[in-house]
Amino acid sequence: QYRLEESGGGLVQPGGSLRLSCAASGFTLDYYAIGWFRQAPGKEREGVSCIGSSGGDINYADSVKGRFTISRDNAKKMVYLQMNNLKPEDTAAYFCNVDIYWGKGTLVTVSS
């Protein structure tokens, strides 16, 4: 059974940092590119970052470039999103995605 579970969200002040994690089970993760997406209230889901199967081929949305860093550990079947200098507009539910599979998301709220 394929499963993705995000964690690490929470409430943080502007300028703060969070590290999101995505635990994958059922996958041979080495074969897949992985993406982080987010969805703010009342808005469509948007891509944040993605990473190729071997850890290369990394891309970021313009809105997070220079602030977010995606990484993966295939042996642990984990994907991470380090988020620094968070802004109120980063407030959203964050989801990881592998192929057609999605986690349930973790909520990030950036507010003073």
C-alpha cells in the first residue's frame, strides 16, 4: 500500500523557519521524482518545489526561491522541505506528491 505522510507544520512568526518532512511507504522511492505543493485557503493548489529521483534536477517556485530547500533521503524514504524566512503568504496546507499519490497535508501558519 502506497502512503505519504507529511509532518512538521505549525504556527511560526514571520521570518521564522520550519522543516517539513514527508515519510513514504510502499514505494521504491529511488524511482520517483517528488514534489511539494501547497494550497492556501480559497486558492488553488500550487507547486512549491520538486526533486528528481537521484536528488538532482531541483526546481522551486519563484515565490520560494532562496528561502526553501528541498532534499531527500531515499534510504530512509523521506523527503524534506526546509523553509526559512517564512512570510504570511506562505500560510497554506503543504502536501507531498509521488506519482499519483498525495499525503493528507500539514498546515503551516505564518503569523505574528
